[in-house]
Amino acid sequence: MLKKIFAPGNPPFSTSLALLVLRVWLGLTMLIHHGIGKLKDFGHLKGDFADPFGIGHTASLALVVFAEVVASGLLVMGLLTRFAALVLCVNMGVAFFMVHKAALSGGKSGELAFIYLAPYVALFLAGAGKVSMDQMLFAGGGGGKAKEAPAKK
């Protein structure tokens, strides 16, 4: 079952290369510009961080740090890509719809969360592509094709 969920499919190499660029670019941008800062300043941020589900400021921040650090790292590696993209979709969806109240302009604009959401949805749907750890782990290994069953005589 895990192979069906995480298998990267069989896109052409150009598509896999585009998915690699998207995963690395997006993952590193989120990790460096958002995740690491929240992780480093966790102690200072936890008291005032948004708590849209009422689970507590610290727990809300911990979930965001998990998404922006761990899931972004998984995305860069192409490991459990659909899971990582789903986590980041939820993170950006909550940020846009609940924290920023779906505002695309103004002082409390969630435009950046909305923009980040689109490629995460695309990666969730497309998967990692052939240039990924998912390919090695869930599609027969080594970047080659999965073995076919022998033909019946």
C-alpha cells in the first residue's frame, strides 16, 4: 500500500527534472526563510503565536515548525513527498483561511500563504518524480523500472 501512495509514477524525465527543481526551490525557501527562524526563536514566539484550533500557542507553533522544517526537508530530499506536501498544504491552508481570514490584500494579507499553497497542492498530486528518494524506496529502487511479472507460457 505504501508503494502505491508514495510511488513517483512514471513521468518523462523533463517532468521529473521540473518536479526536482520545484521541490528543492520551494522546500529550501520555506525552510530557510520561515522554518529555521521559527525554530531558533521558538522560546520567544510560543507565547504569542496564533492558535487557530485552541490547542495552545506552543502546540500550534510546534506543528508549524514541524511543517516548515521537517516537511520542507522531506520535500527537498524527495522522501515521503506526498505526505510532506500534504502537511505543508494543511499548514498553508490554515495560515491563509484561519489566520489571515482568506485576505489577499490589506494589513493582514495572507497572499504569501496562498501563493505557497498552490505548488504544495501540485506536488501532492504529482509526487516527487523520478529524481527522488521516493523513486529509490517505492518504485523498485535504483531509479530503474519496477520488475515486471514473468510472462505466462
